[in-house]
Amino acid sequence: MAAKVKIMIDMMGMTDHLLICAGETEALGKLAERAGQAAAWGPPAAGPPRAAAAAPPAAVTAPAAPAAAAELYPAAVACGACGLEIELPSPGNWKCPRCEVVLAARADGSVSFSLPDRRPPLELVLWGAPEAVEGLKRFAAAVAERVLGNGQAAALLAAAVEEVARGIVHHAYHDDATRIFQVAIEPGEAEVQVQLADHGSTLDSSQLASYFPTASSRLAAFECRPHPRGGNVIRMVARA
Ligand SMILES: [Zn+2]
């Protein structure tokens, strides 16, 4: 470590909080030592974060616990929707604490999940940073390519989403890129719907073709209406 940096650390009174090593090898050795002492050190384990103990579910109906079930419960099961490990105290209907899917646990130990037919839309809250608009465009393209195939329809939707996001920042927010807008992307059977909602100036409905030339003319559906509480809701649908 450079002597000047060491002096600065001393000046800030940080010496007690920092472990200073002579080189990379020693530092890695110390980290490995600590990893042995506390699991919190070192890189996180692969996969989504999990509670240390199985998560307790929420009761949906008052569980009945016949005597036969006593040996089988509490039982740990993996949620059929999100994979979270849930500890079921007794038979009954329970809700996964992470994704809220409802599951029925029976006295014989079997568990069934009532998975929803329709998934909720993919939702984002963004502000008008260029990287956010670019990221939204790629996200819409990824969803559209999976549903519509890697062709013209997906490329068109991505271009339309980018056009509308830029248009909202420019026309509804007057280039104030710090204002936020909401996006909901709904993949369907053979179509993808994208909705953007802002809280800016209501857009002039006679100007939509010039604000959004691609989105307003080339998609399967395009609609821009004033939001009841101010701003606009723009809905777009692309089909294969
Ligand atoms: Zn779940």
C-alpha cells in the first residue's frame, strides 16, 4: 500500500476498522480465513438468496390437523412457482410468502399448488436516462423475440417502445429526464402488449402521428389516452 494512502487512513481514524495486508496473497489468505469463520464473507452462494431457515407461509384457511398428520408435519416443501423453501406447520391451505401462490397441504403429506393461469405483467419504473430507454428497448425486444420470434414484429415493437419512451420524456416531461414513467410488458400467446404511463403534460391527440410515427402507424394496436390523474397512458400491441 502506498505510504500516502496509509497516512490518510490513519488520519481518518480508520485503522481499527480496516485490515491492512502486505500484498494480494496475504489479503486472499485473510479473506479465506474469515470465510471459514463467518458465512457472510466471500462471494454469495449461487442462486437466488434464500432465508437461512425455511420461510413460514401465511395461513389461508384455518388448518385442521388430524392426529395422523402429526408425524408428517412440520414439512418443508419447495414452492411450485418460485422455488422458495416453505415450512408448513400443518395440513391446510397456505400462501407462499415470496410469490403468494396458494398451496394445499394434505394430511397424507402431499402438496398441490394452484398456479395462476395468467402471469402478472413485467413491470418497470424508469426515468428518462438514455441508458434506461436503451435498456427498456432491449428488454421489450427480448420479450417480443421469445413470443413473436426473432423477426420484424419484435424489431418493430422494440423501435416503437423506444420511440414512445423518448416521446414521453420530450413531449410530456419537456426533456426533464429525471421524471419517472411506468412500463408494463405483457407477453401473450401470439402478441405482446406494452403500456407506458407518465405523469406529465397531456399529449395533444392531433399530434400523435408526428410524435410517434412508427408506433402509431405500424403496430397491430396503438392507443394514447389521458391518464385520469394527469399524464398519459400509451398502449401498444405487436403481433407476429
Ligand atoms: Zn413462491
